[in-house]
Amino acid sequence: MRSRAILLCVLVLSIVLLAVTMPTAAAQYPQPGPERVYAIKAGKLVDPEKGTTETNQIILVRGKRIEAVGANVSIPADAKVIDLSKSTVLPGLFDAHTHLCMTLKKERDGNSYFITTLLDPTPYRAIEGVANARDMLAAGFTTVRDVGNAGNYADTALREAIERGVVPGPTMLNAGRIIAPYGGQFHLQPEKRDLATPEYAFADTHDEMIKAIRENIHYGATVIKIVVDDQKYIYSADDIRFMVEEAHRDGLKLAAHCWTRAGARNAAEAGVDSIEHGEMMTNEDLQLAKKNHVVLVGTDFTERAAREGGFPELHPVFVDRLKRAYQIGVTMAFGTDVFVYVPGETRGTLAAEYVDSWVEAGVPAKDTLRAMTINAARLLGVDAGRAAIKPGLAADIIATQRIRWTAYKPFAKCHS
């Protein structure tokens, strides 16, 4: 048995999650019938937005939605009672930066996901995504934003399968093909110049940018992801602003991968919806992001995650930027960027470990939980229906045996 800084024990409440997400024999052809009713007795109930905890609450769930919450809620005779009176109940967590349809296997691929994309075809990656989605849900992540690296739209297939109830998984937004300057995140040979497609959509002119965005939407993307700066030539602030405006015109938000200071500066100036990574941002850049209402999804690699990813020297860089971003008041949403296979771990347990970086940076537990719930929900545009336990909202509910707001680690360690 071993512990995690934030290994959530979903306990018997998984019955609720499974009732919402597990496939049935008639998954794609739903049959009418009475909705299931659950009455959850919560010893403690957390409100992440307010940072408060109520005791001895009853949560009434009918079908997939919360019907009532309170200390004196009447329990219908036909309700299945789930007793969590010794547990802390809270909204499901968000991971705003996932790659569910890609798994780098170091023994085979080294530290190059370029090799991963060459060896794993899209159908296999879609199936891999099913396993990773299941494991994220099991770890308490009920909503994710999947930001590309899914081959030829494996992520769209996964999202649609989850939505139809064919496979279990979190609510999912997906980016489709990542839009990038020529080469994407790879360095190609002139004899093999097609090896980065369909992983990336190369777009160097405004016409190509429009086409790439519209093709993504046509093939099921629900968010747009761009890579700003993984080549010697990078997108300018004007380029990025142009794509932000096009994406917003079509009703989608835009996330910008920024691995350099120059790239993050351009993205912050252009007013993207979120900067991904941004580890090289200066205080001036962070102030600009705050001014332009840009959310930082820092993917703040733990010491182990950075080592497994092949860049151990960047762990303190991420933690320092996280600390400075919090002190400056930049809005942040929790995201992980997990895609490396680690023996004995799942995608969900690896994602949960990233809270360790927030602990190391000294971010208070209440604010860490906000980043994992309401901040992420607002970024993803789903805050009207998720990230809180209130009547009318989706029944995305998890539980842990203990939670201590005064401790550095926001969730007590659960053992399994």
C-alpha cells in the first residue's frame, strides 16, 4: 500500500459515476424509463469557489443531475442511499491539459514522441485513449480538455464514444490536430517531409490558419490548440490574434503552447484564452497575461514527471514560475501534460501527482482546488453546468476520506 499527495478515494460513490458513464446494452439507442435516484449522505461537503465546508449534508441526484442539496433534504422512498457520512465530498476535478490518445513508451521510443506518432496508428491510439479516459475518471477527474497529439482525430472518436455512453470516461473537450508553423513540434528531413502529418496542421499564412481552424471544427474539435514557438520561426502576436478572432467567431476557445519567453509574450499580448506551459515567463509577461485575462495552464511538472520526460532541470523552473504567477494573481487552471508511461501507474494517478508542484510552490490548498475545479470550468466554458455541487448541475461528484485545508497538501493521503 502506498500514498499519494492527492490520490482520491472515490469509494462507493463510484456507483453514481458509473451510473452516469458506464455503457449499457442499449447505449447508442437509449430506452425510456425511470431515472435512477441516489441520496448521498455527505459528512462534509466542500464548495471550492467559496472555500467553505458544510457538514452533514444530503445530496439528491436524479438521473445525471443534482436535484437538491442541504441538511434537511427529504430522501425519496425509491432512492438508493450512499452513506459517505465519514467522508468529504466535493465536485469532480478537471485536468485542462491532457493527451489521452498518446502514450510514450520510453523503452521503445526513447524520449521522442515523434517516434510514438510513427509507430502507433490512429485506431490503436483511440483504444489507448479509452483506457486512459477510464483511468482519469477512476482518479477523480470528471472533466478534461484534451489538447491534441491524437493522430487523425482519435480524440474526436473518443469524445463521441464517451458522450454516447459507449465507453466510460470524463466529460471531454478535444482539439483535433494541433495548428503550428511548418514542422509542428518535430524536425523533419526533406526526403520525409510528410511524417508530421496528420499529427499537426501546418499553417503559415492567414488563409492556412483559417483553413486549419475550420477543418478542425469540421472533424469534431471543440477547442483550438496552436503551437507558438517550437521552431526557429514563431507565430507573431498578430498571427495569434488573427487565430483567436477566427476561433472565437466560430464559438471555440484557443489554447497556445508556449515553451519560450518570446512565444508566451506574443500569446499574452494577443489575448489567447490560455497559455500552456509558459515556464519561461517573466513577471512582466505574467502581468501582461493577467491584464489580458489569459489563463495559465502551467503543466507544472513534478520532479518525477520532469525526470521521466527527459528534462529534470526544468522542474524548479516550473515551480518558480508557478509561485510567481500565484503571487501576481494570474488566473490558473490545473493541467498536467501526462503522456509518458510509468510502470505501476495509470494516467490518473500520474495526473494527480502534479498537485505536489503546487504544494512545493506554496499555493494554498483552497486555491489549488479552485484551479482544479471552478477556474478550469470557466476556462473550458462549462461552469454553468459543472464544478460545483448545486441543484441543476451535473452529478460530477467524488469523495475522499479526509481533507485538511490548513495542511500544505490539499487532500489527505488515501491508501489502497
